[in-house]
Amino acid sequence: MKDQRPVVIILLILGVGLVLLTKLFSIQVMDDSFMKRAERNAIQRVVDHPYRGLVYDRNGKLLVYNNPIFDLMVVPKEFNVQDTARFLELFDISKEHLIENYNAARKYSWVKPSPLIKQISTTEFAKMQDYLIDYPGLFIMTRSVRSYPEPIASHALGYIGEISARQLERDSVNYYSQGDYVGLSGLERYYEDDLRGVKGVKYKMVNVRGIDKGPFKDGEYDTASVAGRNLTSTLDRELQLYGEFLMQGKTGSVVAIEPKSGEILAMISAPYYNPNELTGSEFGKTYTRLNKDPQKPLFNRPIMAMYPPGSIFKIVQSLIGLQDGILFPETTFACNKSLVACHNHPSPVNLFGAIRNSCNPYYHQAFRKMINREVSSNTFKDTEIGLDDWRGKVMKFGLGGRLGIDIVGEKGGDVPSSQLYDRFYGEGRWKYSTIYSLSIGQGELQVTPLQMANLAAIFANKGYYYTPHLIKAVDGDPSQIPAEYRVKNEVGVDAHHFDMVQDAMAEALYGTATRAIIQDLVIAGKTGTAQNPHGEDHSVFVAFAPKDDPKIAIAVYVENAGWGGRAAASTASLMIEKYIKGEITRPALQEYVLAGNFIY
């Protein structure tokens, strides 16, 4: 038998070669995992963040725009530093910051980019860009932060900040990534989906040192970002600016509304803050400082602060009484101060006189007739039935619940029910003498300044309102605003009942708010002094003007400023004059408001 060893060896070699060739074919052709790994080392995926939409005032004046900033991104797998001290010096970063952010990046992903240094200014970027070539795994991502040509309307416009882990978990459409910015308050938050735009993606070829070698396949797989949609707000920039000027150094709220549309012309929360402070790399420090400030500048008083409405509520009482046939223009009561305290004025008075002179005993007696209608012979049960019926009518005026403004965080105030008093005193153990303070807008009644401005709009419109809102158009299209802001809300009081009430409100300025009078402009208004157990009472005033063709409805609250005819009425009158006439003709009144010595 011939020696077959050479044949066996040849076959063995051929067999091994065939196996290797098969495996190689599988790796290179059938299985692309190795190719993808290689491509990840050579191709860099860069997210192209869109510019957020701009925000304009109702007249097309810019309120919010974008400023470019830069994030230094790191891919942990590729990052390597030989001389740490030099790196820290070149990139102006502390060792602790470097370690903390690098470890966070590694925890997020070994191969995906994460921010190493955030919100680098243009000047800082210019200093470090020449050194990026020396450090593999680093690249720059361009973003933008918000800027404000006029530092106003911070509570209405809101601010953006880095998305939280909790928000990322809630992102059902997987739009956001770690390090993205998102609207956190105001319009920025409510209209986030419109403002944020659509992200794009670019694929770049890079060498082993991370140097950009151009787009992958000439950008065949790139997608362009789409800028966010621009918003036209309802705010009037000049009126907002003037309102903040008047409220400097004070605590309180101003809300002005265009009655026929529900569009908010100005919304001032004092004390306020410069919105430019909550942008850029100092956001965290600034937010902490503002949050700890005992004056609470972050607190959005127009929609969150709740107060008793005071005497302004007497207008609501009058209208409900007229509609129910319990009160008539000629209904007369004596100013009996043994029932409740009142200031000096002619007595007795009819309904017109009660509004003009803000007579407390009149409404004490009128409210008793509204509540105790002898539906039940049991006075306790009769009061309970009457109160709940009355409550339902009051709530139609937009009180006792959130109105639905396009800002998150609105409070609804409170209109008490019989259940509340049952909890306080026990069922069947309270009656009219327990709740009479509601007659003059005190007691358990709670309203927000926004609700009070909406009441002024109702008085101006003779019985209806549109939900107050801050959006006028999206990308110039008014039809894109939420549908609920175009719905007319009727309060259930016939329009003719408002005629006498409006006339009385116009006369009221000559009784309790003479500082609010403007020559050649008829204002209808009502003062209020909201009781404050913690110090001086709050000064309150609501008004609309011109009386016969209202263009503006306004509510002003100035905390701890005493009588409503001073601080609040003066401020509201100046705001009305600024909006209607475009100028201030009473500089002495402006100086009086700015001085702020209202209780003397």
C-alpha cells in the first residue's frame, strides 16, 4: 500500500482552509456586526439640536430669542488624557468636576456621547477649540439658551433647564436625551411641543484621534433639524414693562385683559426676577438663590396667590341678586353699623348707592335675603340649601376653580360649600350668622388676581368671558391656539342687569377711588380692602375702560398697602392710561405710586 500521508495532509490543509474561508465569509458578508463595530469607531453620530421657537408680543416685538452656546461632549471609550494638569488648565475645569462628569458619562453609555462641560460661551469656546485635536473622544455640540431683549414677564414666559431623570422616564416618544433642555415653567413649558422643534442627525467620519474627516457618504444619511414654531403672545411689551416699573419694590400682582378676547395684556408678579439670570452655566446657582429668597420672586402670584376678594365681590352679589329677583335697583337698606362696620356715607341707600359707596351693612342684609329664602322651616337647613344654591351661581363667574390659563400651576381659589361648614362646626350647627362675612367678600372666600381680572372682564362684557390666555398665534396663525380659548363662557346673568352696575362702578371712583379718575376717559371700577390677619390689609382694585367700549380690564393687588383707593386704584389707573392713551399725563400720581407710602 502506497504511503497516503501526503494526501491526508493535503486534505487536512484544504479542510482547515475551507473552514477559515467559510468563517471569514460569514464575518465579512453574512454577519455585519464586526463591520458595525468598526464603523462606530470611524463614524460619529452628532445630534443637530434645533433652535427653539421665538416668542413675540402682540405687536410683533421680540420677547425671547436664542443665543448659541456649546457643550463639550465626551465618548468615554475613546477619551484618554495623559497630562491631567494640562487638560484641566486648557479647558478651565476642576479635577472634581472632570471626574464627576466623566463618571456620569460612563454610567450613561460607554460608546455614546455625553456632556463633559456644559454651556460654554463663545469666548470660552474660542480659547479651547484649537486643543480639541489633541484629545480623542471629545467634540463640540452647538446648542442655544434663551435671551431676553427686555428683562420682563419672567413669570409668564417661563424658563428652560436641563431635563431631569424623571422627565426622561416620562418621555413616551423618546424625543429627549440626557443633557437636553426643556421648558420648565410658563409658556416655555406649556407650549414645549411647539417650541422645541425637531432634532436632526449628522454622521461624520473621524480618525482614531477624533479628527473630523468630513461627512459620512457625503451626508446621505444626515437629516436636518427643524426649528421650533414661533409664538405670538398676547402680552403688550410696553404695558408689561410699565407695570413692572410701577410695581418695583412692592409685593403683589397686576393682571390686565382684553375683555372681548380674554387675551392677557400684562401679567406682573412682584417681586419679579430678571429672566436672563436663569440662563447659561449659572442657572443652578441662580435658581437656588432665588428659591431661597424670602421675598419669593419665583412665586407666580397672579395665578398662585389667593386672597379674600373684599368689597369687589359686592358686584357679584349685586348681579346674582338682580338675576334672581331678590334685589332691584330701588331695593333700599339702612347702613346699620351694628350689623357690620362701615365708613360714613349717606343712609339709607339703594343698590346703586350701595355699589358707589361700598356699603357693608347693605350687603349683609341683601345676602341674608339671598341665602335664607324659607325653603325649609329649619333655619340651619334653610341656610345650607341657600348657600349651596348661591355657590353654584358664584362659580359661573369663574371663581372656585381653575380658569385654565396656559401656564402650569394655577390655583382655583375657593367658594365655600355647606360641606366645608359641616366639617368646621358640625352638620346642622351653623346658620347665616356664621357665614355673613361672605356677603362682603371676606371669610372663607379665596380668589386669585387672575380671577379678579377675569371678573373685571365679565363686568365689561355684560355677562360673559373668554378664558384668559397668553397665546395669540402659533407661527402667525391664530387658528392654531387651543380651541378652549375661543369658547364664550356665559355667567347666567342677563346683560341688561349690567347697565346699572356699570354706571354705579363709574360713579364709585368719585366715592372711593378719586385717584383713579382720568380726564376724558370714563373708567368703571371698584375698590377693595382685603383683610390680612398678618399685617396691614391688602389694597385691591378692579376696573375696565373705556366704560362704553371696553378695551382693557384690570385687577391690581398690592399687599400690605391698606385702602384699595390708594395703591391699587392709582396703579390700575396709570396702567389704563398707558394702554389707552399711550402716555402718562399725571406724573405726580406716578411718583406717588413709585414712592410706595400708601398707608400714610
